[in-house]
Amino acid sequence: SLPNSLCIVHFLISFSPSRNEDLKEMLESNKESLKLEAMKRVVGLIAKGKNASELFPAVVKNVASKNIELKKLVYVYLVRYAEEQQDLALLSISTFQRALKDPNQLIRASALRVLSSIRVPIIVPIMMLAIKEAASDMSPYVRKTSAHAIQKLYSLDQDQKELLIEVIEKLLKDKSTLVAGSVVMAFEEVCPDRIDLIHKNYRKLCNLLVDVEEWGQVVIISMLTRYARTQFTSPWKEDGVFDEHNERAFYESDEEKTRDETEAKPYMMDPDHRLLLRNTKPLLQSRNTAVVMSVAQLYWHLAPKNEVSIVTKSLVRLLRSHREVQYIVLQNIATMSIQRKGMFEPYMKSFYVRSTDATHIKSLKLEILTSLANEANISTILREFQTYVKSQDKQFAAGTIQAIGRCATNISEVTDTCLNGLVLLLSNRDETVVAESVVVIRKLLQIQPTQHSDIIKHMAKLFDNITVPMARASILWLMGEYCERVPKIAPDVLRKMAKSFTSEEDIVKLQTVNLAAKLYLTNSKQTKLLTQYILNLGKYDQNYDIRDRTRFIRQLIVPNDKNGALSKYAHRILLAPKPAPVLESAYKDRDRYQLGTLSHTINTKASGYLELSDWPAVAPDQSVRNVEVIEPVKEWAPSLGKTVKSKPAKSSDDKFYSDSGEEEEKGSGSSSSEDGSSSSSSEGVLHILQNERVCPESGSDAESHVQKNSSQTSEESDKSSSQSEKSSSESDSEKKERKTKTPLQKKTSWTYVTKQQHTKTIFVNVINQHSVLQTFSYSHWSTLCVSLFTQLCPLSLAFPLQLSGPAFVPEKSHDLLHRMTGKGLSAQYQFPRQPCLYQPTMVSVQISLTNTTDHPLEQIHIGDRSPTGLNIHCFNTIECLEPEASVTVFMGIDFNDSTQAANFQLCTKEDHFSVSIQPAIGELLLPITMTELDFRKEQGKLLGMNESSATITMAAENMTSQPISRPVATVANLGMVPSSQDNVHRFAGKTANSGAVVLVTVELRGESTALITINTEKSVMGSMLLRDLKLALAQA
Amino acid sequence: MINSLFLINPSGEIFLEKHWKSVVSRSVCDYFLEAKEKALEPEDVPPVIHTPHHYLISIYRDKLFFLSVIQTEVPPLFVIEFLHRVAEMIQDYFGECSETVVKDHMVMVYELLEEMLDNGFPLATESNVLKEMIRPPTILRSVVNTLTGTSNVGDTLLTGQLSTIPWRRAGVRYTNNEAYFDVVEEIDAILDQSGTTVFAEIQGVVEACVKLSGMPDLTLSFMNPRLLDDVSFHPCVRYKLWESERVLSFIPPDGNFTLMTYHVNAQNLVAIPVYVKQSISFFECGSDGRLDVTVGPKQTMGKTVEGVMVTVHLPKTILSINLTATQGSYTYDNGTKLLVWDIGKLNPQKLPNLRGSLSLQAGAPKPEENPSLNIDLKIQQLAISGLKVNRLDMFGEKYKPFKGVKYITKAGKFQVRT
């Protein structure tokens, strides 16, 4: 009966009117799985566009759920219905406010994302605050989210504009590639006219561009196109004065540059202008069609005329892409090809039409082929057109006939050929084709009517068989206009028309009236009666245009006594020589819109379209873009680069940079600007300088958020976050660094195998000079390093201890101060397992403080400590903590490699609370990476007294590597060592204070036993760690 | 940027909607449906439609319309490219992109869309990043999920989005490390009645399937890179190294991806692997016609031509056909007038031939133009341009990967005019 009852349940759920009641019940149950199931169905309803708003109260209760999937679904729901249920939506806000303070960057980001998507005006101030805070967050991902939130808040409340611009200004200075695209997007939506905000960031944006994600690239390129048109002078006046010499100017001092500028009589391109062109060029090879198009339009609008053609190939390539992409690209090519035939002529055959092309694609290709036609290629094109005219798609055939007409007018050599061809088409079986031919012939004849009276006669003969109104009207017009050339035929045609007048279409009637009038003036003897008859018919026609016209014509040609004044001129009015029609492309002048835009596609100004300004006659001050260059950071990578370049061990930095400058100018073109990888490496590498060299650059760095509070110890456990954090705090030297790294990388990657001997010295050098500890990171560069490193190991080098990121960060937090004992102030701590930035011997501790009272707590700080010698790096005093608010701070404690508790006082303005932090032994370690070989070697030095081991029993299903490394990583902050044996797992770390190596080996010995061995000179720590591990693994 | 997305099936039913900003009523789709009614084929619906308050940008793919609603200026290609990424994402997750699949996985598709855009601006479009957040369904996993109540939403903290190599997942592990590359070339050509090449070019693509542990850094080099006329790369490829040394150097994404596409444009270099002898004629009087098509190998570099197929859109006035094929079989749909002749392998000794009579509807005029023939074919182990991979080197990891390269030549838009 089980399936049966399920069926019934299903039936009820899907068909009963109270199905939402069921969902409500499920949502309110205390079973996670039921709630999840219900939310899935609710989201299913939303996706189908059904209304599920009545469930709001039931759904919103689950906003703080621990289940990630459930929580996500609730977010989806909330964002969808918050606007409709504003009061209820407010219930969820505090959850997000709390999450905004979460130590995990992803949780902070997603909280901001949802909070800012809730379109409830009442929370605007909260959103504003959250955005401001997130804009100075340590995590670039959170800052990116804040850039997105800016646009959302702006669309909700435009009054916030000024405040938002401040945030945009701040974010524009951000050096992270993650942020760049998003903040420029915000800039474009909120304050596109504030060009002044771009000046100082212009060069940075140009240089970052290749590394920004593809969608951001499109936005940035489009913005920079507009910017450039306001800041630089036109490169179009004279071509070709720019050369490589000009490029160099960019790297020279400012005075020199300005002097250059004043001297420059002939056009000299601003180096910044050149920078933009140069840095966008590689993106033509992007797989993203939007990026390629945006570079193409940038070149079209900004590059000297002789350089634009480099985009041709890439645009033609896009024609292989999806139909919709072809459509847009062809439109843009159509506009371009009118002005610059030469650009696309070599690729003419790529625009040949296939029978399988969609209609709009066909007509665009036709358009382009017509624009490309010239004396040289016209015969090829006409041959191709002949195939098209026969197409089964008659609409397309008609389009081809128009195209032939345009070719005929544009290229006088082929006018006659075309005309003859079109006349042949008059005997085509298809009406559309014939009609279109008539219309086009009419236009052609008008251009040179003299020689072609036989064609007019031919058409008069066809007249009876043609039914398409436009074609009939065209023939009638021709008869009238050239009635003197066909004096015998025209009256006869009029006679026929008089007979069929009432059954004709309006357009034909109008032309009949016209023809009658003209014949009356030239040949009144034969046509007087006919004309009067037609005018009478017209007088009582249903259409008022025809009645109107008839009345006018009658007055004009058959004057009565009262108003004959005009009729004197009737001949001159009706038979005036008329200018020939100009057959031109629909795409002419389309380039008044920026290419690649929506406005260009629809040929009207779309809302929010930003006009591209004309070039200024005189360039505005170019020094506005100058940025003070901060002294480049002394880092190991550049000097390594230098050593590779064959002059080992020279360490004078300025000398070095001038070296690299020379190299730059000598111009291994590849070194000047960087490709995706090299820069990602410069960001990806996390250098942690050891001991006395505590990140000098973070001190000198102007970026306030690093220094502002003590949250420096990256509050995020995530390895990669700290990488990118690092990259963003890298000073302005970034560019220079990259310059030098690139050639280095190249060389290393191609030569290191053969030049081992050489690289060995390099490595020693690096180590000696800087004592660099480098983490394993995901970058190209570091992997190279590691591979180098592993290769070098057999050469018995004193290898450095490579710090790595934590393998695992336990979420577990411990109570520091309970809110009862703390009179409402509660504090918790946890170990983020990050190397401490204040002092490498310290262990960093993350403390979350919450105010559970109803009044603000002031001046929270750390007071006395014991033992008195205890070395603590305190967090900065918190001036005020609002009720219900919480804050996360970081401190560093030197535990001196012992588990003795650190006792100190946590003080507020009124109270002192004694608290203590007792670290687990595993938290006093920092993970390091080494090869298996090194591990063994180190292990060999630490035997006897230094070794402690134990055998434990563990469950059989846990004997694979994953469950082993997890509990080990939970207990102790150790790094994994790659192992060649499946049953042996190795972990390595060093103690925080003394840097003593700690090696852990777990050897699985079948039959569910395992041998744990710990080697370290700190034998007390070793035995304590062994105890903890035994406990953890036995459980596992 | 992108306000809303609607998925619409060919009969005009809206079966999924997603809004990234304020909700836009689905009645906005009426403008689109109107245009769809007007168009003869779904392919003919204009991709950009201008309505009084919105702009509609749509793509038609896999028998589905992806319709996005735009309110302000945005590069149309930006939207189109994104819509195609959505379709590719569905394909990637569920094996195919169809109405049934989307309906079956409605919630997951919706969740994916939620992650892909924030406020209408793309947030996570890399497959590797998405898969870390929302795991694709497998049969095993769906069974496990039902039994244990766990879910497909990743609970680990994703790193991809934060890393500077967003296309690669961290911590990739394989027991068998393999890297396969498929060099696929398509011949685009138009031949005229006499068999002369009107237009021909080669479009190539290097598809990769890389399953390597850790952070491998690969370098792929060609024997004859100068052949390549125009290239585009996956973001992982270091462009500067290509510029200077003509090698592809990259840290690959995990799994399947398109490494590069290229173009070979020297017309005289393009070998046309087959020739087609055809005659389609209609008699001036009477309502009859004849069709006679023979396909034979031409420049095949000694390889066998397989999977040969001839597709013809016969004129609308055809009433019925009566044909015999000496090899393979043909199908004819009288509704769409589509004739498909599936030949299979070409045997140079015995050339396949299709001939017979066509009859026209009574009284219908003789068709003006003969229908053109679209040819499909495949040649294994041959890149028709002559492109050859020289070697693949790996840096950064110690294991020895298993490497393989495969070449295939196919017909792209290969058309014979008659």
C-alpha cells in the first residue's frame, strides 16, 4: 500500500487547491529533508512563473538554516518576493547583517549579494553601510560583490548617487582584476560622465585588461573608448607619424614627455593612446565574441586609419560562430564596409550566401557584397548575384535585384550590363522578381533615360501581366515621365487603366491620375476625355488621398476662371526634370552610433546609450593620468629574473631596474606587455618573508584597509584569498615587476632542464638574499619553482622550508568570554591557521566579539597579561560596539611553543574580564611543503630521542588517504607531503616560535592498525601531538 | 544588463523564467511570439527586437529559444554570447540541452542561472567554477541523494572564483593521468555546377580532454604552425608565447574544453576530398523531373571517406519522388521536402549513385532553380590542412601523463550548387 499512498500524496500535492498548505506544513516541519523538498518545489513554481508569494512567512523562517542548499533556495525566494512583502522581508535582514561580519569571505559576499538584491527602500541606509564596508574588505571577491551592489542600490534609490560615487572612486583604485570589470560597470551605470575619476586609473586599467575576466573586458574596453575620445586628439589627420620611438616615451620621465608634446608639430600619438591600442590588441584572439567585437570597435573609433584593418581577420572569424553572432557582426561589417571597402575586400568570398543561411543573414551579406563591389571585382560579384536571383527564397531574390541596381548606379561601367540583365528578369516566372526588377529598372532609367525608350516600350508590353501594385505604379510613372518618348503607347496604357481604375490599389490609382495629368498636358487631343473620366472616378474614390490628389490635379490642369494663376505653371510643375534617386545602403551613416552597441543594431538611440564625443581639437592636460610611482618593492622574483639573464648575484636594485628597462627597449616584444599567465603568476605567488623581514611592502602600502585595523592577519583561511589579497596590496611596482618576470619565466621554462647547474646557483642566491618562504600556490610561476625545486633537491642543497597554506581550517570556535560572565559582552576565538603578519613567531588568533546588551559597549581593548613576558600583538581598541552588533578582530600571540595558556584581560570602558586562550598543540605549528626525499632526509636526522611512535587500531573503511589526512589536518596545522607509497602518509610542519621541523608519518599496516611516528627535536611537543593524533585517528 | 531570461519552446510555450532585477511580466514575450509567427523558420526570427519599453535579444538553439529582456544599452554580442554559454552549461551538466532536460532539472537550472549572473552581470560562467558550487547530477549521486538526503550543492568553500586561474579547480586528483587532444578540421566550401571551387576554407578546432592531477603546465607545439592564418584561444593560453614562439603554453582547465580554434585560408591549398556529379532536371512540359547524383573520392590523401551524407531541400512544388540508391539508403520527408541520402563509406571501386524521377504537383511551373546539395563527410586520422602536433610537454608535476592526439576532418558548410 505504500506506493498507493504515495500516489495519493502526489495527487494531493499536484492538484488539490490547498497544495500550498502542504508546502507550508513541510516548511514548518523540523525535518531538514522535508523543508528542502518543499523549497525545491517552491523554486520550481517560481521558475515556471507561478505565484508562490503566500508562502513568504513560512519560507523566511528558514533564512538562517545551516543547510547550504536550503539556505540558497531561501535566498532565491527572498530576492524574488521581497519587493511584494516588504514588512516580512525585514525579518531576514538581521541574518544578513550578521553574515556580513562572518570571517568567511564567501559568506560575507553572498550576504551582501542577497541583502542588496532585496528591493525594499527602507533598508537603503543598511545597504549603503554594508556597501561602504565591503568596499574596503580584505577580500577582492567581497569588494567585487560590493561593486555589483552599488548598481542595485542606485536603481533602488537614486538619491544615494553622491555617496555611491565616493565608493566607486575608492573601488576604481582597486588593483585586483576581480574588481575592475564590476566597478567599471557600476561607473557606467551611476556616473558615466565623471570622466575625471578615470584619469588616475587609466593606465592601471589598460595594464590589467588582459587579466580581467572576459565580461569585464567588454565593459572596460567600451568605457575606455569613450574616455579616449575625450582625452586624445584625432589620429586621423595625418597617418603614419607614430613609430616605435613613440612607444618608448611612455617609460620615460614626465618632463620629457611633455616637452615632446609641445615640440610635436606633426601629429604625435599620446603614449597613453598608444598604450590602450597596444594592450587591447591581443584580445582580438579571445574566444569570447563580445570581447573581439569590442576591440574591433575600439580600433574603429580610436586607431589611425592604417591600423584599423588588423581587426578584419578576427571579425571574419566570428562569421563562423552562431547565427545570432553572425547577424550582429555582419551588421557592423556592413557599416564599416561602406567607409572602408579595402578592409574587407580580400575576404569578399566569406560573404557569399549559402542556401542554408537565415533570411536576415542573407540580406546582410548581400548588403556587404554590394558595398564591396568595385570595378575590379564587379564581374565576380554579378556572377554570384546571378545565382542568388534564381534562389527559391523569393524575398532574397528580390533583395538581390535591388543590390544589382545599386551596383549599376555605383559603377557606371556596368550600368548597361545590369540593365540588360534586369530586363531579362522581366520575363521571370515569379511575380516578386519581376516586380522588383521593374522598380529597380525604373530607378535606373531615371538616371539615364535617353537611350532606353525600347526598355520602356518593353515594360509597357509586360504591363498587363504584372499584378504587383508597386511594379504597376512604377511602370505608370515611367510612362508619364517619359510620355514624349513613347507617344503612341502611353495613351493606350491610360485607356486600359481607365477601364480597370476602380479595382486598382491606391498606389496604382495615384499614379494613374499622375499619368493622366501628364498626358493631358502633352497630348490633350488624344487624352482629354480619358483624363476627365479618370478625374471623375477619382473624385468619388473612397480614399481621401486620391480624392485630394484628384481635386488638386483638376485645378492645376483644367483651370476654371477664378484661379488659373497656377495652371500657367502646370507643365513646369508636373514635368519638371527630377533628380535621379540615389540608391544607397541602409547602413550609411550608421556609424553615428558606436559600433557594437545595441543602438547601432536597432538604428535608434537605446535608453542609456552613451554618446561618443568628437575628438577634442586640443588635447586636455595629459598629466592628469600621471600616478606617483611608489618605490618598487624589493622582491625575490625580479632578482631571480636577473640572475637567469646570466649575470648572477648582482643585487643593486636600481641598477637592476635600469637593466630591465634596456631589455624592454631592445624590445623582445613579448616582455613589454604581459599575457594572461605571467600576470596571473605575479598575483598568484604568495611570498611570505621570514622573520625579520616582515612584509616591508605592507608597511609602505598606502592602502588603508590593510593598516586600518588589526585584521591584517588575513581573516580568511583560504589560500587563494590570501594570494589575491597579496596581489592587491602589491604596490604600484606591479607593472615593472611583471615586465621583468615575463622574460624570466619564458627562459626558465625552456631552459631549466639543460641548465640545472646554472639554476642551482640561482636558487641558492635567492635563498641567501631574501630567505624567502614561498607557498605552494596555483600559479604558473610557483609550479615552475616547485618543479625546479624538486629537481634541485638531489643536488643536496640546504633547502628552505617552504611554508604552505593550511590544508584544512577547522571551523570550531572556542568560548573566550561567556556573555553571562562578560556582562553582555561575549567573545569567541578560533585559529585561522594563517601565518601571523605581525611577527612570524606568533600564532594568529581570530576573535569575534558580540555585544548582547541593550547599550553600546565602548573602548574594548586588551589589558594586563600574564605571564608578564607574554608577547601579544593586540587588536586596536574598538571604540564602540553597538547593541546586537559583532565584530571580528585578529591578534597574534607568541605561545613560545608551549601549550601554556595565554592569560590576559579583555577590558571595556567599565569592566575588566580575565580570559585565557589555551592552544591545542597542533595550532602551534605551521605547515610546510617538502618532497618525500627531503622528508626522509630530515627524518634521518631526527631519530632516537627525537622520535616518538605508537600503534593504533582504526576502522578498515577509513584506511584510504582522504580520511587519514582529514583528521590529521584537523588536529594539527600540517602540510601534506607527496608520498610514493599508498599506505604511508606524511605530513610536515614547523613550530611557530623556534621553527623546529615536525614530521608526522602515518603508516597503515593492513588489519586496521596504523603506526604513527613523530620526529621532532621538540620532544615534549612531539609526545603531546602523538597523544592528540592517537585520539583523533582512533575515532576516525 | 540582462534583466530576465525566458526559455520558450518552438510552439511558443514559456517553460522557465528567471529575473535578475525587478520582475518583468512575461507578456513582454508577446512581441517576440509575434515575430516568431511571422518568420517562416525559427532561424529567421530576428535576434534583436525593439519593443516600446524593452529590447529582446534571443537565440535559437537546440530547438529552444533563449529570450533575454534588456532595458538599457548593452552590446548585443555580450548578451548573445552569454545566452550561448547558458545553453552550453545545460549541455555540459545534463548531457543535452532540451526542453525535457530543463524541465526535469528545473531547480538545478534555476540555481545555476542564479550563480551565473548577479544583477544581470555575469558572475560565474566558467564550468569548472560552477561545478564546484553545484555538482552535476550522476545516476549514482542521485541514488545516494535520495537515500541520504544530501544534496548537490557544494558545501566546500569554492576556490575557483577567487583564484587567478578561475578556469581550473584546485586539488584535482586522478589515478590515471591523461591528456587527449582532438584536432578537428571542417571544410567550408561552395562548389558550382561544374565542380569548380567557388570558395573554400578550413576551420579547425583543437578540443582537449585533460584529466591531470595537480597544477600541470602544458606546452603543445605544432610541426607547421605557420599554416594557421587566424587563431582564437581559451583564456588559459599564453598569447605572448604564441606570438613569439608559436607554441601553446597553458595551465589547462579540468575536463573537456576547446583549446583553440583556427582558420586556414589559402584557397589553393584546400583539398576537396570528394567530387559530386549531379544532374537535376525538370522537363519543360509535363510535371516530371529527373535526379541523378554520384559521389566519388577526390583528394583523400589515401584515407577512406566515411559518413558521407547528401542533404537536399527539394522545391516546394515537388509532389513525390521515386529514387534508387546503389549504396546506403535515403529518406524523404514530404512535409519539409527534405531528402537525405545516407551513403556511409565511399568505395572508390564502386561509386554510389542515387537516381530516379521527381514528380511535380499538377500545374505547378517548372522550378526556377535547382536545389543545392549539402554534403557531410568524415575522414579519420587526417587533418586536411596538413597540420600536425609535434609534441606535448608537461611541467609542474612529476607523474608521466598518458598523451594522445587524434585528427578528424569533416565537412562543415559544404555546398554544391546545381
